[in-house]
Amino acid sequence: MAIKDWFSRRSADTAQESRASIENPTVPVSAENFLAFFGVQSANLPNVTIDSALSVPAVWAAVAFLSRTLASLPLHAYRATKDGAKRVSGKLETVVHDAPNDGMDSFKFRQYFWQQVFTGGRGLAWIERTPQGIEALWPMDPSKTVIKRTGMRVIYQLNGIEYPAADVIDVAFMLKSNGVDHYGPIANAAKAIQLAIAMNEYGSAFFAGGGVPPLALSGPLPSGADAMKRASDDVMRAIDAAKKSDKPIFHIPGGHTLEPVGLDPAKGQMIEARRFQVEEIARTYQLPPVFLQDLSRATFTNAEQQDLHLVKHLIGQWAEALEGEMNLKMFGRENRGRYVEHNLDGLLRGDFKTRMEGYGIAIQNAIRTPDEVRLLENLPAKSGEADKLHIQGATVPLGSQNVANASTQTPANDNNQDEAEEAA
């Protein structure tokens, strides 16, 4: 073959290759595809979808914990009055607190809503209105909803029907710069989740194979493809027989040795790497690792502080996000009387002794009435003085009537009377 013909054929073969190569001048040399120039392909990491991501225990735990916790928070509708906030009754309270629609109770509706936020990155719900007011809240599938901006208006399109933004409750994990599209936690943490999935699959394959790593047979090998295949099959049968018989020893041909290929899990720090992936996934959700059952650094003291951190810096923020959307979309910008609000006290109740001490301080300092405290403990109200604010009797403002009355009272020992008796 002439040199010219060889180069022509080589160029044609190169053009058919999918990988980048030196012979392909259209592919630039860069850090991203440097290894591809030498025929080294990137690791065949598994593709990450929401379903595959949920197969990682840490992702499953994060989504389940956050969605259930937020769904279990008491959510009520209130009306602002001159005497303070009053809980609203009627259909609005039913929609907000009891059952948003005919097919779902409040917990199920909100759990589904938050699951969409912490997986795909967005939760959507349509507000059904009637002339009498808000009739129901219906969940929308974010994966099937098209969100687009027309002028300065945002439109949500689902199943050929368009919904204005004023009728859609929309909570995004994080919005992109255009204010319409969003980032999802699973999509943006795909590399960390890929590594966790790959380690799960490797661990499953490793232990399913009896803990035997990939092996290489070295020594005088037979010539010919068929002979090589028979020798390989003989060794595989020997290994399988040893695993089935629970015997740690099996025979191989004389003069041959078996050597492991790659690093074993211990040298590869597989346990440490898997624990680090739990931390990475916890970092994705800004979730303290103790709530993903990672107790490697947990103590009685810092676990309690992580509990406070959870409410202050995570649960409270997401609760505020939903409250803001519901108040804006359900009652409008100009509304100043009605609003919905979560009650976070349940997450901060503490143990019985601490709770009782806090209640006692609240009652003694006229912060809560005894009936309000009993309501927090799911106890019935008591008639009489239990619905009034109380304060310690010895705690009075200086210059008050109680101080003046005390100065005019007769002393316990009247010395004037003693002097009159002596004179007589």
C-alpha cells in the first residue's frame, strides 16, 4: 500500500471515530477533552434522573425528611383585628388547614408539593376560585407544566390550558437569572449523586460476587483464542465452585497466579468516600448531617444545636417562602387583613421539663394565659380566671398604687399605743 493511500484510509477511519483525536483538527486541544486526544474516555458514570437519585439513601432521606417535616407543620388562616390575630373559620380554614381539595388532605397535598421542590426544584399549585371565594388548591405537575413570560406577565401552561401567575402558587428551589426557569437540587448535584450511585453499584457487585475483586491470570498462557477462552472458563468455574462450597481455597493451573485488578475497597477508602457523599448531599440541601442519620460527629450537645439550626436556617425559610406565595396569590397585594402562617413551636417544644419551665415563665410574666398554655398541650380550656393574663404579685411598677397603699397601712407594731399604755 502506498504511503499516500495509507494516509487517505487513516483519515477516513479517523473521521468515523467518535472520540477526539490529534488527526481531527476541528476538535480543539483543551483541558475538557485532553484525555480524549489519547483515547482515554471519561468514566461511564450512571445517568442521574430523579428516580435514580432517589435510589441513593442520603437523597431519599433528605427529600423524605424535609417534605414530611414541612407538611406536618400546623398551617392556619388568620385575620388581623384590633385585638390581635384571630383564626379564620369556614371554607378558607378548610382549604388551608384540613383539605385543600376533595382528593387530598393538607398533609398529603403539602408533602407532594415539597417533594417536587426538593427533587425537580419547583412546586406548583393552582388556586380554584368561585364567586364565594377560594374553593380549592390543586397540585400541578411541574415536569409537564410550561412556564413562559409574555411581556411582564408569567403564564403557566398545562394540558393545553393557560393559568395566570396570580392563580398559581409557585415555590422554586432557586430561580435562574431570567426569573422564570429554575435550578433543581438533583440536577445541580448530579456529579455528587453519580458518584454515590457508582459506589452503591460497585459495592453491590463486589459483595454479590462473594467479595472477590476483578482478577488477572498471569503465567504461561495457551496460544490461540479458543485455548485462552477455555483456560479463562476453567479458572472462573474454580472460583465459582469455591464460593458455592464456602471453601476459601481453590486450585489454579500450575505456574499461574491470580492478581487483583485495581484497588480493593479498603485501599480506595470506600467507606470514607461513601460517608463523604452523605455530607455532600446534606450540603446540597443545607441540611445538618444528623438528620440524614450521619451521627459520626454527633453528640448530645451539638445534635440539639443542629435541631435549632434546622428550624432557624432551613425549615423556617421554606415555611416563609410558601406563606409569602399563598398570601400574595390567595389574598392579593392590597390585602392587609387575612394571611396564612405556619406554627413552628411544635419543632421547638423540647422535653417535658423544659417545656413546663417555659410555660411557667410565660404565665408568670403575663405573656400567655393558662388556657393558651393548655391549648398548646391539647388540653381543654378552664373557665374563670384561666383565660386572663397573670403576673407575679410582688412585681409592680415603681410609683404604682400598690406602693402608695403600702405606705398608708398601719405598722404591724404600733409604738404610739405602747407609749399611751405606759402613761396610763
